[in-house]
Amino acid sequence: MHSLEVTDLRISLGDQEIVRDVTFSVKQGQRVCLLGESGSGKSMTASAILGHLPMNARVEGSILVDGIEVAGIPAPKRPEGARVAMVFQDSAVAQNPLVRIQDQLMEPLRRHRKLSKRDAHSAALELVESVGLPDPEALIRRYSAELSGGQRQRVCIALALACTTGLMVADEPTTALDVVTQSKVLDVLEKYTAGENTPALLFITHDFAVASELCSFAVVMKSGRAIEQGALETLFRSPENPYTRKLIRAAAMATIEPHLERAATLSASADPAKDEATGFFELRDVSKEYLLPRSAPFRPRKTKTALRPVSLSIAAGERVGIVGASGSGKTTMLRLMLALEASNTGEVMCEGRPIFPGPVSSSSRRRETRRSTTCGAVSLTSRWIRWCTRGSRTASTTH
């Protein structure tokens, strides 16, 4: 039996045909990926399957979800047996920033599994733990803005699993993640899809490497059409369409190996005099801790270390990359550099002017600094481009 059957699908917005003649299927216990570049029609096809198309969209053809015809039917009006779970690309937008994680998880559990409030809370903890998130009790009491990108994406998977559907659609859920977190998210998707009692998966991506880790079958799309489909192993070995061959070559070039020689050349040609160049940013033993919500009234609040003491010097004209896994402290470091927050320890200097500690340690003075110096988030952009004219190096952050 098929979890999804799409036949001769055509989608139009006004007079413009966006998707045409798309036919493919996803069997129970199967993971299938839609492959193609941005604008190829992947997400529009997924929106038709989910029932989330714009009001002015016109749908022709057939979409069967667990044998039920749903083409052109909005998601709220579909029968209970034709529900589809979704993992969105932007996890920050997919979650309500004003509602705690536990309440967002408990809602589908109570609605679809008919659980009591107490049982739904226990099930929410189990889901959070199952997708590899640490300290479930503390995590579900947080808001989405308090989580890293990788943590939010795994919460999105937990939300999809809470819906207990026969089909899950994941729309490029790893695009914004670092490679370490991406691997963890793919492991979770592999573990909880395409099993005997788990949903089948339609995985949307432009990355052949990611698709090969998770899926066994692929549908390649270009300009709104499905131009080639088959087993991934076959597509890798003998692709028939020139566009498929182009995607495979691009995936091969996206690895780190082609850039190693260039990095070695840059290192060999580095100007020793640049080490004595005027400092643009200086960070000396800066760190940052945040207070966590109370676990219960009147209990002391615990702290979370977002950034351990780190030092970094950026000279005029340098291009520096801050590299690290999700939650390693990259964004926290940038917020300290841009005077958006105050450091708990150490010193932050911009063009010889103190950001912390000093006259801008208060929030009002930090606002003034952001307006008047290159450390401001707006004025920094144009000045940064002028400074970044030579050299490059990389800084990494870890816990």
C-alpha cells in the first residue's frame, strides 16, 4: 500500500503554471526525496500534498494520502485519515515564540491521541528525549527563542511525531544547520520514519549528499517538472538527465577537499606584517552566562554558560570565520562584539574603544555605541566590507 500517490499534478497561480506533470509515489516504510535547485517546484509540490497552497492556487491531477483523495482540499477540511505531518525548513517560524515547548507538544498529543493532560505531559517528555535533546524536564519549560537552531529543529520533529500520521514531509530541515547537528537531525529522522509503525517520509532537499544518507529513492525536479526518478544508487551510478548529472557534480564540489589546496595557498602567502596591523576588534577572556527559568516557585535559578572565556583579535583588513556546532557560542560572541549584550567577564574593544567594561556597560550606553560606531549592527556592514579586503582565517567555538 502507498502512503502517498501523486498523479499528473499541475499547480497554477493565476495564469502562471508552477508545477506540471508530476507523478510519483511513496510506499509505506519508504523514504523518498524530492531533489532540485531552488525554484524547481519542490516546496510547491509539498504544499499541495499538505493542503497549504495559496488561496489563488489551482490544482489539477490526483493526490492520494493513505488512499484518500485530497487534491485541492485545504488541510483543515481534510478527513482525519488523510492528515500529513510536516517538518518545516525554518524551525523558528514553525514554533510559537509565546508558548512554551511543553504546551506546543501537548496540544497535538491531546488532540490526536486523546491523552489526558498528565499523560500528554509524560508523552511530551518521552518525545523530547527520543529525538536526542538533553534534560527534557528543563527544556520543555523553555520558549523556542531559548533553544539553538538544532534543538528547535528536533523539537519540530517531535511535534511531527506527536501527530501520529502515516506520512511525514520534511522541507529541507537541515539547510540552516551545521554539519554536526545536521547529522544528528538526519539520525533522528532515520530512526523515526519508514519503520513498521512509523510514518513514511517525503524529504525535500537540493543536496544529493544529504539525500543519500537518508533516502533510497529520489525524484529529481527542474522548472516545475519531475525530469527523472529512481533508486538513488542508480541515479548516482548512471544518471540519464544532464541536469541530474549537474546536481551530482555540484554535490561532489561542495565537500571540503576542493578547498584544502586554496587554504594552503592562502596560508603560505600570508603577510607576516599583517600580525602587527591595527586591531579592529579585540576580545579578551569574554564569557556569557544566562539565567534559566525557575523549575518551581521560590527555587533558586540555575545558570547556563553560553560562552566560556574566549579571546580573539581581528586586525584591519582580515576576514575571519567563526565556526562551530549549533549552540557552541558563535552568535553569543557576535552579540557581545556588536554591543547587543554585556559580557560577564573580560574585555571587548572596537577600534580601540571599550565596549565592555567601561562607559557602554549599561544598556542605554550600548544603544548609543551601536548608533555611533562601526560596532553597530547597521553601520558595521558597510565599514566591514571596506576593511575586509585582504587575508582570511578561521576561528572556532566549542563548549
